[in-house]
Amino acid sequence: MVNKKHPCLSKRGGIWGLCILLLYTSPLPCLGNFNKAQELIYKIKEGLPRGTFIGAIGVDLNLDFNADPPFLFNLAQKKVSEQYVTLNNTTGELHTSATEIDREILCSDNSEIRACALSLDVLVLPQQYFQLVKVKVVIEDVNDNRPKFPSDEIILIVPENSLVNARYAVEQSAIDPDLGLNGVQTYWLVNDFGVFTLDVEENDGGELTPFLIVTETLDRETQAEYITDIIAEDGGTPPLLGAATLKIQISDVNDNCPKFTESHLNITVHGNTSKGAPLVRLHAYDPDLGANAQISYAYSERSVVELTIEENNPPNAFLTQFQATDQDSDSSGEVVYLLGGDAPGIFELDRVTGVLTVITSLDREEKETYRFIVRALDQGTPRRESIATVLLTVQDRNDNSPRFINKDFTFFVPENFPGYGEIGVLSVRDADAGENGWVALSILNGTDIFMIDTGRGILRAKTSLDREQQGTYQLWIEAVDGGEPALSSVTMVTVLLLDVNDNPPIVLFPQSNLSYMLVLPSTLPGTSITEVYAVDKDTGMNAVIAYSIIKRKGGEPGSFTIDAQTGNITLKRELSNRGAQCL
């Protein structure tokens, strides 16, 4: 027997007191209801305004709202839950609250693997109806964050002797807290100065790193710094951009010989000039920097020997034979030949015959010129020598195929993009020189729809494209150089059309504006009358259809209602007369 003075029955005990009473008087059924807690899942976009409908718990539980006493719905943890949602205690409808839901704040771990969700415990009361409902509100990402670089200014140091197609990682890549396509998808330069381009590499974790690619020969003495903006672009619709200043500083290498300001000097020496008197001051300059520009002066009779050799030469190839004469007699006039200390180890000089050879195959793309000295010494005492400077130029052969900066290309284009508009640029480079490095592009398939600028690599469509007719195009692009014989390479280009809301919904049922349904006067309110069904050829949010009754004629206004999501038309109130109602 229950004590009437038990505190759980007091009016001040409220819902909590009633729940304790239920556990005290009949623990097994209550515990059973906890074990059999139902689960409901709703999905909403982040950032929705206050009062946006989330779901109707009572309807989704198929509860009979004509029951007496009526149902009551309560949140178990109001302080936490009501920060983001409000629950109607009598209807069980969930709506967003005044606090806008920010997925990036609510789920700071920002993981695509685990969905961001708001978990709610809803109590269905009174005691005879008691249920514990586990409600999960999944918060879907929207593109509400721009990519952001960790620093407003990025400095990248590139040596001036960088080879064409050399790659340098831009370590300070952009961060976008949005997920999937709403995250960072690509990078590009506002100004590439005709000597740079960007490539993007994805690691195993899905993170993108931009790489600066050198497309032309650099010269620090011509331009020591390039300043542009690097742009990070996400894949949202419309895409959002983030920018940072990129300073590309060209570091110096010792690639310039000292030069005298005068090519020759005429000096007059008087007969009474004393020993050690200064005759002239020589001036030389070197455009390099630091130690590379420090100049020392020495007197020497030196000749310059200019040589050429075609790259990919066989090992131990002959370059030239030096011949030096000495007018001294006997052993004092015998001459030996030696390489200077600056000569690379790939060269050999026969000390007796003076034959100069290169012991390995040369690659012009690796190094185009070699400069070193050769010494000729006699055998006298003291030994005298003469020095010659060797300048060897490696000539180009067509030994490099054109190379696309990406293995394949993907371009996102909104449908109805105007014909002959620029879809994208395919960057391709050939490390060879002259005609061997000239590249022409052509489309191997799809030439009836697309065209490409042979020299600049700009891809265009000849006509406006309709995503509803075809959403994806795959093209094969060939690059051919100007060498003999010509070398080539092929890449694949994927053109993805982004949907534009250019199609109105099509109503499939009813089939015409003259369709009608017979409804008996005895039909009870809440009865489903029919269902409107429509489709939309667009995709994503552009294809989401909302149903509403916009005009009523005849009968009693407000007698029917339509479900905005399903199109289900139901009788809202009892029909009091006969006649026709047009919706």
C-alpha cells in the first residue's frame, strides 16, 4: 500500500517525483522501458535560424494524440539540450533554438568518419505512457568557412639554378574546418609570372599540399624576388576562397664570372718610373651575392678554349687535344698537362698527350655548361706554366618527353557555362631546349564538343553544357614536342558539371490540373486523401522539393493540409457540407 504522504506524490515533486514513484512501486516495468528505449534520428544543416522544424517525436513514434490524459514530452537534460533545441511539451515537435548550431564548434574533432550529432534523451509521460526516447540530431556540414592560411605571408626560397619542373613544397597549406568537398580542394596563383605553376599532392590522410613548380629558367640577377597571392579554394557551391601573400625569393648560386669594367687598358710607363710604383687600378664586378661575388686579382696569360658536345655522349668521349710549346732545350722544355682544381671529376686529361676526355655521359637538362682551367707546366727550375680556360657547352638532344604537371586533371564547371569560355588550363613542360622543347596539345576524343589552345593549353567547350544531358566528360589530351623524332605523352581530363537550379519540379501525380478526388463527408480528420508526387532533374539542394497549398477555392478554407516533405494531403477538419474544393 502506498503511503499518501510520500513526498513523490506532492505537487512540488513534478515529473521527477512521478518517475521516482514509478520506480518505487513497480521497478520492473520501468526498467524494462529504459532497456527498450526507442531511437529516432533526424538530420539538419548547421546554421539554421531559430524555430526551424527538426522533427515530430510523437508523430514518428505513432502515438495516439486522442489519448486521455494527453502525452507530455520533456528533455532529460534541459540545460545542455535547450541551448540548441526547443521541445514542445504537448506536440513533441523539435525546433532549433536561439543559439545557432555551428558544427565546427559542436564537434571540434572535425572528423568525417564520425558524424557530428546532438544526442537528446526525451521522456514521454505520464506514467502509463512512459518511454525513454533516444533522439540523435545529426548536424550536416555546410560551406560556411573559408580556407585560411596559418600566416598572411609565406616565404619560399628557390635556388636560381633550379631545373625546369623542380618542385618546392609550400609547407604552410591552408586549413578549412568544413568537411569533404566543402574543404580545400585546390590551390592556384594569382600571377605565375610565366615561370611558375602550382601542383597539389594528397597524402594518405587526405591532406593537400601545394607544390610550386618551376616552369622556366630562373636568374636571380634578372629578378631576385616574385611576390604574388596564393589562393586556396574549397569545393562548395559557390566556392569560398582564402588567400596569402607568397614571396618567392631566388637564392644566389655562383653562375657569373667576374667582368672588368674595361675590356682593355693602355698604360704608359715612363723611363724613370721607380720599382713598385702603381701603374693602374683595375676594376671588376660580379653580379652574384656574398662570397660568390668576392673577387681576387692575379696576373696570367690565359686563353679560352670553347668546346661543344652533344648530350648523351658515350663514356670516354674525346673533347680536344691541348698542345703547348716550350723553347727551352732538353728536359726543361718537356711539357706536362694538368687539370685545375676547379675541374669536375668527370673529366680526364692525359698529362703527356694533352688529350681531354669526358668519362661519363652528360645530360644538358642537369647541367648545360662546364668551366674549368687546364695547366701546362715545363720541367725546369723554377717550373713555369701557362693556363687555359675551358668552356664546354652541352648541346641538346630530344631525349625528354613532354610532361604534364599533373598525372590527370579535373575541372569543375557550372552547367550552362557559356560556349568558348575557359574551362581550365593544362600545364605541360618539356625539359629540352629550342624546338625539342616546343609542345603542341591536341584532343584525342571529344573534339565535337571541346577544343584546346594548341600552345597555351586552354580547354574550352564549343557550346553550352547541360548537366541533365551529361554530367561528366572524360577527355584524352596528347602533348607532342617539336623534336625529330617527336616525343609525346597523354593525360586524362575529367570535366564535372556542377548543377544549377535550371529545372522546375515536374508533377507526376496528379497528371493534370483537372485531376479530382472523391472524398466522402463521413471521412474523419487526419485521413490521408492522396499524395502529390513530383521530381526535379537537378541534384542536391536544387532537387529538394517542398509541397504547399498556395490557393484554395470553394468549400471551407483550411479543410486540407499537405506535408511539405512527402506531399501527402490529409483532411484537417470534418467536412460539414457537400461541394468541391480546388487546391
